[in-house]
Amino acid sequence: MKKILWQEMRRTEIEEAAKADAVVIIPVGSIEQHGNHLPVNTDINCCFSVAKSAAEIIDDFPVLVAPSILEGFSPHHMKYPGTISFKLHTYIDVLTDVATSIAAHGFKKIVFLNGHGGNVGVISSMRRKLMEDNGPSCVGYTYFTLVDEELKAISEVDFSIGHAAEMETSLQLYLQPELVDKESATWAPGVSGDPTRGTYEKGKRLFEAAVNTVVTMIQDYHSGKLEDALIPKRNTDPERRKYM
Amino acid sequence: MKKILWQEMRRTEIEEAAKADAVVIIPVGSIEQHGNHLPVNTDINCCFSVAKSAAEIIDDFPVLVAPSILEGFSPHHMKYPGTISFKLHTYIDVLTDVATSIAAHGFKKIVFLNGHGGNVGVISSMRRKLMEDNGPSCVGYTYFTLVDEELKAISEVDFSIGHAAEMETSLQLYLQPELVDKESATWAPGVSGDPTRGTYEKGKRLFEAAVNTVVTMIQDYHSGKLEDALIPKRNTDPERRKYM
Amino acid sequence: MKKILWQEMRRTEIEEAAKADAVVIIPVGSIEQHGNHLPVNTDINCCFSVAKSAAEIIDDFPVLVAPSILEGFSPHHMKYPGTISFKLHTYIDVLTDVATSIAAHGFKKIVFLNGHGGNVGVISSMRRKLMEDNGPSCVGYTYFTLVDEELKAISEVDFSIGHAAEMETSLQLYLQPELVDKESATWAPGVSGDPTRGTYEKGKRLFEAAVNTVVTMIQDYHSGKLEDALIPKRNTDPERRKYM
Amino acid sequence: MKKILWQEMRRTEIEEAAKADAVVIIPVGSIEQHGNHLPVNTDINCCFSVAKSAAEIIDDFPVLVAPSILEGFSPHHMKYPGTISFKLHTYIDVLTDVATSIAAHGFKKIVFLNGHGGNVGVISSMRRKLMEDNGPSCVGYTYFTLVDEELKAISEVDFSIGHAAEMETSLQLYLQPELVDKESATWAPGVSGDPTRGTYEKGKRLFEAAVNTVVTMIQDYHSGKLEDALIPKRNTDPERRKYM
Amino acid sequence: MKKILWQEMRRTEIEEAAKADAVVIIPVGSIEQHGNHLPVNTDINCCFSVAKSAAEIIDDFPVLVAPSILEGFSPHHMKYPGTISFKLHTYIDVLTDVATSIAAHGFKKIVFLNGHGGNVGVISSMRRKLMEDNGPSCVGYTYFTLVDEELKAISEVDFSIGHAAEMETSLQLYLQPELVDKESATWAPGVSGDPTRGTYEKGKRLFEAAVNTVVTMIQDYHSGKLEDALIPKRNTDPERRKYM
Amino acid sequence: MKKILWQEMRRTEIEEAAKADAVVIIPVGSIEQHGNHLPVNTDINCCFSVAKSAAEIIDDFPVLVAPSILEGFSPHHMKYPGTISFKLHTYIDVLTDVATSIAAHGFKKIVFLNGHGGNVGVISSMRRKLMEDNGPSCVGYTYFTLVDEELKAISEVDFSIGHAAEMETSLQLYLQPELVDKESATWAPGVSGDPTRGTYEKGKRLFEAAVNTVVTMIQDYHSGKLEDALIPKRNTDPERRKYM
């Protein structure tokens, strides 16, 4: 079985992947309170799982999953126990150093795949940030905004990712059921939406939709189609707009 | 006629506004190339104009427009002449210092009103950034995402704000026609969309839609409705979701 | 009429100015309390006005006025309403990023023209600061120290720029009389000097002296005479010393 | 079975642990080349495994293992593929933010447990760093220096931890044999010492020694004995000196 | 004989000085090329010597001389051998940390006494810098600008401090003649002014003038007269203006 | 007599030393409380004295002693009077700027020689820190760890350097007896070990051992033997290990 986790590879394996023009996904999430019923690693677990499954599916070129950046930017959750947050300036430096290190070994295509609402602004700024000093090219996406339409179709009450609510509870019931305390899966302060409506089935559907979308995005990135879509053009057709 | 521009006021006038629980809008944009036909201050001019008009309309409580932060985060436009860009770390510090200074004089409600796509991620992160050290409360919005539906309805070809294209050309034909070079209003490298379809009329419609939306947002902020919408709740009804 | 304001220009116009070896003036001032009678933009208004008039007068080569950096370094005025101050580290980064961006488009001659006492030390350090990483050449001057002799001759009581006093009140009565509250133009805490002695006529004289001096300085900078004066030499004649 | 991994816990579980005066271990290591035969996560895997085993053994009070800080300070390994390194300033901020976040939830006893030679200086400085702004108390140790005597006794050729050599190869043969490429387990550039002498048995002995020593250290920290040892005293007896 | 050098004192002696409301002088200069004839410590030697002599003269209250901050801000001299320069941001942090540490021990009156032209802007900004976070009060002066009139009277050719020229050569012939290479005391690149006119006698006169002026300044600072002069007032009489 | 102190040299002398491939020692210590009996410059005095003596002894190639960096990283001593401490980030920048400046003049071999326990971690990290941006090569050692065996042999009660105790008191009785208050040379809070056992003779022996060891280290650095020892190798023989 092919290896996809950077941290489990040896330097020779990583060198080969770079030579084969691999795409490297950096999962970014958070360690933060998710109500009384979900583990604090919910965000990073969701997006790491999407990244891993997407990487496993793609066979035409190597896709590596870099070590997850577990903590994110979560000052708004610090008042609840369990949250570990980087300062904004620290977080930007963390993302910069990791991407720059990866690029230093010859990788040309880096994807930040995000799973935490509080990171969205930072992640979407990293492409420009790395341009400041002629750093490597990268793209950054948040898995649940990539599947916003599917999410709205699957959701019965929240119609957004919310926080520790219908959809994240569903995803965790699918991905890490052993860490979910079903008895406390009700609304509590710090929860945005309705956890009682979370189900394994909804989680499975959203997860699979996210994996499929990320697979396509990575294929488009590797083929040059995504980079091409990001270049200013006269005709901003819908296909291009989905990556803007 | 009432004064709304912070920079034209005297300390006593500003002190009175703080006592009257004024909302302070900080216009943030960019100085960057906008094709061959639009001035480099297009982004800041658009959002400053929206801020100013909205402030003039509201009569129930004072609304001040703080000095515009003219330059923004535009490393992706640096290869074209005229762009002046802050580094990402600098920009975050600029926004922090300005908001913190305003709050130091007793203002409790600060709105970053943004007009530049490259700033969106940073501006949306400022609320959390100021939480890091128990700083003041603020909200941050981008005028053209606040009126995304109206924009899609008005636009004939781009259906997004693009860059120096149909909609920004329209806005500048309405707001600063003397600075637009109509003869060169065609697509050129660095333009995203189709400038040839810009018209005064489209600009007027989008501008007025933006002003109306910002007026409502400021009223909701002042009344506490917007802050309330930002608190995690079980029921994420559509009214709340528009501010999330 | 020729265009001189960077922010109102299009990228093609700025590109042409760079090719024509334009001098770029960056007005730097402050947003800070100026007693009960003057607007908080007094400092930046004074030096922007000087910069603009000087740029209009010079015809032999293009002179552009970059977007004003409105806020400055004013922690000593924060206890009075209306002051917006950058932290010292922020301010240095702001000045660096703006000058570096301008230089990136090919401009070789950058002038920081300052109007705020609290900025003097920072502005005078920027030439060396930009040397640190082989950045662009620049010079920095404060308009009222450039005309210290004329100021002493015009002043009847203060004999220095003071703060919101005889001379700044005079300048604002000349430049922005509609923003001056003449009734409160007396000494108050936070004022340094005597505002009651401010007159339109004194303001006009000091302003014109400043414009003339800045015109000469810019001409000397463009011709190489000023840069030459800054090179260490055996003979430190008075002509050279005025720029040291 | 008791939960010890912070990232797998829910906010209520973490809150309880804080109330019970838990010790929190933060494993810190590196992602860096380890010759041609060991995975790049060798350092963090070794010290995370020690931390986890030690936490499982202690029953008198709760011990949590915080999310590992995977990357470390490894500029000296950047020339070999696979290394991901933080800049020194970034790394200090990362460690500070994580420890400060943990302390914010009421934890009083934080241990940085390090597995990477390049981090030793930084980790040993964190106790003083957190003092700078009256931050939380912490201690920092490197697992292999805590068992330096045992290591010298077990080792046959290197007598030091080296890099990817006798002892680290032994530890990985014990902890992650599936990631070790035994065929390439010989000296290569970037290796310090002799990997051919690594054995499962040596790894097991060193690992168990490290776990035992860390268990004692944590017990001493929880009982106050270690903190007491760090206070300057007249009598620097050997028992105290082992923690200095 | 009384002790004045902080670094030679014991903690009990420093504690007593703080209780006695001592003034603490921090000598700041540079390590930089001073032509072919003067040692690289010329600037810091001059101002340390002034500080030490002034401290020895004052008997009414204790005056301590803190450890000299030897290096300064000298990027403009880096192209000549021997110059050691701090980056601007580093230098500001150095000055902040030293002043903050001194204030932490109860000292209320801190004087930065500067001897290097390149530091003037930074030193004059430190009073405001320390205000940013409610830090200690301080004042900052450059010895040769405090005696500008005397300097002009003593000088025969330069009429300014220049660099490694008439006046600095004179001071070093008086203070450290053993480090001056008289044979090479002529103009050379990097020298500003005329070293050939330096004499022991001129050095002695300027030094004594500087010591006297600094003695008065310190006495005024200790008595509150200088602090009072720095408060904005209506009447900016000449006595006050000398400290502005 | 040959000159060894950088600060007393002229630019031409320093240029010559660089051409002759001189080793430059940067003494780093602290200004911090050392009980009631030792001066606050104890740490920097000890290591500067070692550096100076070592430099005087070596005749085969020039050895310069750069200006001492007097203050160090001492937050743990701030609660006692007299301590002046850099923040950790500041200290790293100070060391970086000084080493970088020295290297800019062509010096290839830089030694940080440390005398303060609190600096050990930082100093040992500087070699890697300078690698981050392809800066100069350097090594960093602490004099008392270089002679740990000799220290243990000389010491009668402490068997470690402690703080202001047996061995530092001995060194100061040898190096600066006039600044030691023998009557208060007993244990007091903030002292680690037993000052009463300090003697001139022990100080002389430890000092001479340190000088000899540093002489050898510098000779090994100059000959390339030390640099060679730092390169990862298969055979980590004891000779190499002493420099690891």
C-alpha cells in the first residue's frame, strides 16, 4: 500500500515524491472546545481525514499529507476549557515556515486544507503572504466551504457548518464515534446550531462529498487548471469562479 | 450639516461622539493597479464613499468615518505599477493600532468596512485578533460581499466584483468619472472580468444597494442585534446567518 | 492641468512618471488632538498642503505626492480624545513598506515630508533604516524645521512650532479655516504655546516659506546636489550643513 | 481505560483534569531527516511515546499529554529532504502560545518533554521565557539527557544519542519497526554515529529507562519536590542537582 | 570614593540608590569606523566619559551610570571595517528592555545620554516609546547637541560634530590619546570634516562644557524642573525651550 | 603589546585582522544580582577575563575580543535589585545583529563565549539560528561547562558553578577583589550554593583551567579541527564528542 503521510516517510521517499511533482496537503484545523459532546480535535480530525482519503484515492501522481498543524487561530473559544490557540502573528509564521520548508525540498504544489472557521481568513491570505518575499506558490481551501452546496442539501436544520452542531456532530459520529459523548450531544453555550440532529449517515454523506471535491481540486491543481483559473482573465466563467 | 469625518473634527467633537455611543467606521481598501483605465485608489474610494453616504443617512445616533487606511494587502498586484502594499504582519498591526486607539477614547462599536478582495481574510480575522489581548469589540465586512445578491442581479457578464472589470468600472464611472480613462476601459493583464460593460447606471445601482445594506448593518450593530447574532446559538436562522 | 496625486492616477500614468525619474513625496503627519480649536488632522493637512503646492510649482521634472500616511507616532497625545497613534514598531514598518513599494516601481528619489513633532526622530532615521537591507534611498524632512529661521521671524510669541499654538493655528486659519473653532482658540491642556496669536496672515507667510524651501530641497534632490551634500566630506560648508 | 490524550478529550473532561491539578506534558520533537533508514518523525515519536507511557503509568493524579508540537528547530537538517523547520522566533512563539493556552484553563504544572537535540537550548529557556510576562510555571527536559547514564551503559559504540544512529535506530526498531528500512540502516551523510548497531533490545531498554525516569520526574513535579529543587539554596546536594 | 558604575555595584548598593531616588544615566553610542585615526569606540567613549564625570560631580543625590549600550544604529557605516550595528527594531527593543529593567527596581528618573549621530532620532523617540505601554518616564539627549553653541564657539573649521573630524579628534586626544593614530589623522572616506584641526585643548574645552551642561540637566531632572518643562504650556519661554 | 580589544582598535587595524583570518570572541554574560557580596557584573567579568587572557596567549594568529554584550537573559533574577535583562526575542536579535555585523567585515570564525547560566540555551542555539538565513558560521560555549571536570575537582562543597556561590565568589576574589564584600559573603536568597567557601586560590585555579581550555578550543576552531568535529560522522569518538 502506498505511503501518503509525510511524517511516516524516510528522507529518500520524500525526495522521490518531490521529483515526481507530488502535491502536498497541509491539514490545518484547531484544538478547541466543541461543546460538551465532541472532542477538541474535531476540526483537525475532519480535515485530516478528508485529506488522507483524497490522497489515497488519487493514483496518477503522488499526493502527500504533511504533518497536521493541529492548533489554529481560536481566541474566540479560549473562554471554554480545552482550547489551545496561536496568536495571529504566530499562526501566520507557523504556516509560512511549514510551507517554506516543504518548498525548499522541491515541491511546487502546496495545499492548505482547513477545517476551522476561525482560520478561514488566514488560510485564504497565505497565497498572497508567500508572494511577499517571492516564496512558493500555494492554495488554501476550507473543506466545508468547498462543499457548501452539498452541506445545505444534507443538513436538515443548520444549513451551515455551525460549531459542534448538526454537521460536525455527524462527521464525528462517522469518523471518531468512540470520542463522541452522545448523551451530552445537545446545545450548550459555545455551540452554534443543533447537535441533536447529527447522524452517522449525514456525516458519511458530507465526508464523501468533501473527499470527492478535494480530489477534483487536487487534480485540477496538479494539471495546472486551478492555477490557470486564478490568473486574472476577461471571461470569469462559472468554472473559474469556483476557485476564486 | 453634521460632521462625520473624524479627521476634520476637533477633540471636543470626538469626545461628544464617544459619549453618544457613536459607531465608528474605518474604511479599508488598497492602492493598487486597476487596469489601464481606473485610478489606483478605486478600492478605497468605493468603500469610503459607501461609508460616508451611510454615515450621512443615519440620524438616530452619531456615525463617524475614521481616516481611511488607504493601502492594503496587495502583494499579488505588486508586479503592476502603482501598487503600494503592506506586508501581512504590518497590515495586521496597522489595523490593530487604529482600532485600539479609537477604542481608547471610549468608542464601543467599530466597523472595518473593506473594499479590496485581498483584504477580506485579514478583515474577517480582526474581531478575533482584538480578542487576543482583551482588546475592543469590532466587526469587519466587505461592501461587495454584503451585496453579493444585488451584484449578481445587476451584473450582465461578470457576476462577481472581479478586478477593474464590469462592476468596479461602473462604480468609478458613478463616483469618480473624471479619473476614469474610458478609452482604455478594456481588458488588459491584471484585470479580472470585462470592463467594457461598465456603466454609470450599474454603478449607481450597486452603490445605492451597498449604502442601504451598510446602513442596516450599522443600525443592527448599534441596536445590539448584530452582536447578538454573532453569539453561538442553537437556532441559526437565516437572519442571523447573514452576519456570520 | 498636470496630475500630481498618486492615488488619483492610473497605473500607466505612474509608470510614465517613474520612467521620467519623478521625485515622490510621502506626506507623513498625525491624527491627534490639537487643543479645543483645531481639527485632529492639523499636522497632516499642513504638510500635505506644502507637498502638494511644491509639487504643483515644479515643472522641470514630475513630482508625485503619494497617499498621505495620516496617522503617526503620538503616544503622548493618547490621553486626549481624537488621537490615533501607531506603535513605534508598527510605524517603522508602515514607512518601510510604503517606501519599498514605491521603489519597487522604479522610483529612485523618495522624500518623507513630515508635519508632526513626534515623528521627527523616526523620519530622520528612515534613510538609515532602508539601508539595513539594501533598500531604496530616501530623505526625510520636517517642514517646520526646514523653515525654522523664517518661523522665528514670523512668530510673535512662541518662536517655535509648539503644538496647536500661534503658528499651527495660523496655518490652519490659512489652509482650513472652516475647521477651526475660533471661539475656543485659547490655551488649554495639551496645547504648547499661545493660540490666541494665530492669524491668517502669519499662516500664509509660513506656508509660502515652507513651500519655497521644499521646492528648493526637491530640486536639489533631483539634481543630485542634496545626495551629494549627504556624503561625508572634509569641507562641511554651510550650504552642505543645511541638509545634514 | 483512562484518557490521557488532550486532543481526544472533550472540554468537560479537560476541565475536570484541570480541577484535579493534572500535570500536562507537551511532547516536542522535530520532523527531520534521519538518514536513509528512519522516518522523519523519529524524534517526536520517541518522546511522544515516552510521554504517553509515563502518563499511563501514573495513577495518583491525572497526567495529560497535550497535542505534540511535531516540527521543531532544525535549520541544520534543512539541506536533507523531509525536514520541516520553524524559524527560531516562530518556535519560541509556538511554545509560548501553547503553554499559555494550557495555563489559561487552570493547569499549574506544564512539562515540555523534548526529543530533538536542536531544541534543547530553546526548551531549557522556556521556563525563563514564560517568566518574562508573568506567564505560567513550566519545566522542560529532553528525554535522552534525563537518561544519559543509562544510555551510556546500553550503548556499545556511540555512547551518545547521536543522530539516526545506534540508539535512535534501536528506539525506532522497538517503537515503529514498520517504518524502519533495515536494509539502508548504515551510515550516510547526515547521520551521527553508527546505525548498524541498533537493535530492538537496546531500544526497549532505553525506552523503559526513559519512561521510568520521566515518571519519577513528573511525580516529583506534582509533589512540589522538583519545583523546590529549582529554588536557589545553600546546599546543592546531588538530588537537587539532577534537576538543575 | 563613591561608587557610580552600576555594573561594579552589588544588589544591596543598587537597592539603596533606588531608595534614595537616584538618577540613572544610560550611555548610548556606537561601535563604528571613525576614519583611519580614531578607535571604533569613539562615540560611546565620549558620552560614557561625560556621563561618568557628571555623575562624579553631583553630590546632592546619587547618580548611577548604567552599563553602556556600546553598539548603536549605524547601517550607514557598515561598509567600513569595524562597525557593529543593531537593526533599527533590535535597537529599540534593546533600549526598551534596559530602561524597563532599571525602572523595575524602583528608579524613577532615567536619562539616555547619547554620543552617536545615527542614534539621535531613536533616542529622542524613547520617551514616547515607553509611554506606549505605560512604561517608565525617561529623557534622552545627545551630548553634542546639548552643547551646540559651545561647540560652534570652540570649533575653528567644522562648526558641527561631523564624524571623526575636528571635534571628535579633539575629544579623543583628550580622553584616549593612546588610541589615536595621529599620523593618519587626516581626511579619508567616511570622515565628515577636518581631523587635522583636532587638538587636546579643544577636546578638553568641549568635554568640560558637556559635563557642565549634563550636570545641570540632571539636576533639573532630579528637581522636577526638566519634567515640568516638558509639559505643554501657554508660555514657551526660552528656559523651557532648551529642553524641548 | 598586541591589541586584542575590538573596541579600542581603529578600522584599519580591524581590517588587517580580518585579512589575517582572526578568530573573534564575543563575550556574553549578564548584569544580575549575585547575592549581597558580588558585583552585578560577575558573569560578564568572568567570561570577558577568560576571553581576554586566552586572546593574549595565542600568538599564531590574531584573536580579537569583540565588545562584551553585558546584559543577558535573566528574567529569573529580575525580582532582585540590579538585574538588567533582555527579553528572549530581543536577546536573540542582539546576538544575531552583532555576529552578522562582524561577519560582514570578512571574519569567518566567531565564538560566543558565555558566562551566564541563563544564556546557555540561547547561546547553544545561535549556530543554528545563523544558519536560518545563510548567515555566518559561529560556535558558542559557556566557560564553566567547558571546564566542568576541573570545576568538580576544585570545588569542595558545590560541585557546580551554582550562583554567587563557592566558585563564582572564588573567581571574583581572584579577578575583582575590590568589588567583593567579604563580610556579606554568605548564603542569602537568590544564591545557589555556599559563598563562604570561596577563595582566591580556587578562583585562580578555575580561571587558569578555563583559559587553557578556551585557548585549545580556539586553536581547534582556527585549524578547522573543531568545525570538522561538528560534522555528523559514523565514528563519534570521545575527542569529537567534547565539542558536541
